[in-house]
Amino acid sequence: MSEPPGAVSRRPERRAQVIRLRPEHREEYLRLHRDVWPEVLATIRACNIRNYSIYLHGDLLISYYEYIGEDHAADMARMAADPATQRWWQLTDPCQEQVPGAQPGEWWTALPEVFHTD
């Protein structure tokens, strides 16, 4: 899907995060993500997130996305206020637990980028 007419093209901000998947909720979490709700996908897109992926390594979930907006905090607040996303998180959050070293108020822990090449 292309960007709206008149949209300004800018280099995306690459963002990666990690959280632990609770083993007892593994199958539920994977099942939910095999059929993500269209409303949740629409909100992700409306909040300027592109190329969103979640990877699984052992019990670690690693997310990657590219942010193309101008105000990440405002877009994340808009996502958090979305009723469908709130219902989605009510299902997915119990499947997860923070990793050691997570900052207060941070659910997924941001990962620093150490290398990138185009």
C-alpha cells in the first residue's frame, strides 16, 4: 500500500524490542498472531509503523518495526488509546513478562542498534 498523496518521504527510524513469552501461554500467543485482528493492523499502520515483525527465539519475543512518523510518543499514545488495541493487549499481555533490566513503565524493552547496512 502506498503512502497518501502529498506524504513526505523520510528515512524510517528502526526500532527493536524484546520481552519474554510465558511458556504456559506460548500456543495461545502464537494462535493469536496467526490471525491478528484487522482493526489492530489498521491502528498499527495509522500510527506510522511499517515492516512490523515479531520473532521468537526460545522464550524471547523480539519485535522490529520501522517508524515513519514525526512524533513516536504521540503515535504510541494514540495506539494505546485505541479500543481494539486495548482489547488485543488484554489477551496478549498475560502471555508476556518483562525481561530483567526493563525500565519502569516499559513493557517491551527497547534494544539498541549496534549495526545496520542498507
